[in-house]
Amino acid sequence: MHNIRAMSKARKKTHQRIFLDVLFCDDVRQEIGDKTTLVGIYKQELIVDSFPATLPRLAIVVRIGIDDRNYLDGGNINVHIGKRSIGPFEVDTGERVHLEVEKMLIEAVIIMDQIVFDEACEITVTYSTKSEILTGFSLIVRNADKS
């Protein structure tokens, strides 16, 4: 099961044209008062006992900062797990985009359940626009050292 939720918010303008920020965690919970709780944030590695391994759930928080509204047309998020690709997930800002907004921050949460890893791999997230592909930080999946 793969779910994606996207929302956009106006932010102050910076000098950067576009950025991609990615966090990997066990779960994301929407709290009362427009707060979000991230549970079990992974730093650089996801360590399993042995392969094949099944992860009950992986949440990926994707933040895309955009100074140029032209990037909003046709943007897609893809998740790559080793050689497998999941997506594309269309980034749809809907009616929340206003002409006077100079910079947009799009936040998306991708929830994946029951992921099977047959071998060590790298999980990466990309955001594709009409003119470029951005790659976020990756998560390395490896087995625990037996030493």
C-alpha cells in the first residue's frame, strides 16, 4: 500500500531556486493543532538481521522548496529501492497555489507497507521537473555486522 499526501504553504523567498529534502522514518502521525510527529527517524542506514528482510512500514517525508512557479507544472516524485522504482507520484498543489506567492514549500508523505529487501540496497527519492531531476539524501539498507 502506497499513500501520498501533499500540501503547500507560502514561505519567505530565499536565493535558492529549488531544493529537495528527504527524511526516512517508521511512521508519520498528524497531531491536533497542525503538528506532525515523526516516529523512528533513520539517519543514514537501515540495518536488518539478514536478507531477505521485511520492513512492516517505511514513511518517507519529502519537502520540495520552489522559488519559480514554473517548476510546479508536471513535477513527479519517484522512490527507488535498489533497481526497483515506485511511482511516479504526481505533485498536485491544486487550488492552493496563489499567484502572489513567491516561494512554495510542498510537503509530501509517502507511506509504504510490507517492503521486502532481498539484498543490501540504497533507497533514494527523486523529484523530476520539466528541466531537471533532483535527488535527495538516500538510506542504505544493509545487514548487521556479525563481528
